Amino acid sequence: MMWLAGRANVTPCRARAWYTHVMTESVKRRLNTVVVLKKEASAVARSGCSGQ
């Protein structure tokens, strides 16, 4: 992120905003994966299956 802040016409505030915008998609994907895995584990536990 610091390389961006060092560029002409890019303030540290704008660099942070850009980084946050870019990282949001990555975080959303990871969070969604965790939620799906939890739901699947919960469904398996409720059904009594071992999943094997």
C-alpha cells in the first residue's frame, strides 16, 4: 500500500481507501467460505451422518 501512497496525486487517505476496497472482496470470499463450511458441518451433525 505504501507504494501507492508514494505516487504523485495519491494521498495516504486515498491509498487506504483503495486498499480497503480491493481487500473487501477477498475478505467477503473467505467469510462466505467459512459460513458455507459451518452450515455443511451443522447439517451433517443434525442428520447423524459421518460424511464418509
